[in-house]
Amino acid sequence: MKITEIQDLIKFVAKSGVSEVELETKDFKIAIKTSSAKGKDQVFFQSSPQPIQQIYSQPVQEVTSVTSPIVPSKGATDESKYIIIKSPMVGTFYRASSPDKPPFVNVGDEVVPGKVICIIEAMKLFNEVECDVKGKIVKVLANDISPIEYDQPLFLVDPS
């Protein structure tokens, strides 16, 4: 089951008013329990060989793109040519796959669409974020191993 299908299931359960739903196949088991007192949905997901993973989810917004041009402000005409790569989700930002490995990208590195530029951890699930544009990293806008929000700017890319 894909993460988008799980998110759609969470949305459906939240809208329906049902307090508990369980779905089980030969490969996995999902149990969603809502608690109106806490205002959060709890999702328990279990694949056959793996232990149960617990995910807390707020209402999910559809991500259409993780890049957008910078809106020029007063005195920022020089940066108007850059593209901001934004976070597609809430989680913890990691520049490298592990502490002893080099960062995926550094300032000055060339990037192409499909290149992994960072990892975002959300409830023990590590999601690779891929670049959508071709260009050169101008600035890293998020600190390594720091919490980030949905749509938070992560990198500045010069597309020229």
C-alpha cells in the first residue's frame, strides 16, 4: 500500500466520523483509531516481516510540486532568478543518509531532476526528497537534523 493511499484512508476515516477502522491483507495490517479529545488520528501499519509502526497525522494536503520561484521583494531583485525547493512534508530534515556520510548536496553542487537532495524523517519513516529542477545549489536554507514544516524552504537553486 502506498503512502498516498494510507493518507487518503486517513482522510476518509476523519471525514466519516468513524472512531476505528482496521484493514488487513496477507502483506500488511493497518488500524486507524481517531480520538476527538486529542484531535489526532493514530495509524498503526504492519507489514509481515516488520514491527508495527505508529504514525500520527494531521489532515493531509495534496503536494503538487516541491519547487516554486521566489517572489521578489524590495531589494531582492538579484535573487529573483533563483528557485526555492520546499519541503513536501512535516518532519526532521537530514542532509546526509547517516552521520558518517557526506551530505547529498552542498553549496555549488550541480543538481538534476531526480537527484536525491535530502531526507525527511516523519515518524521513523525516512523519505528521500528528489530535486525537480536542473541547476546549481546556491544556499541551504534548513539546518541539518532540525524540525521542518510543510512547504518550508529547504534549498535555493540557480537554474541557469
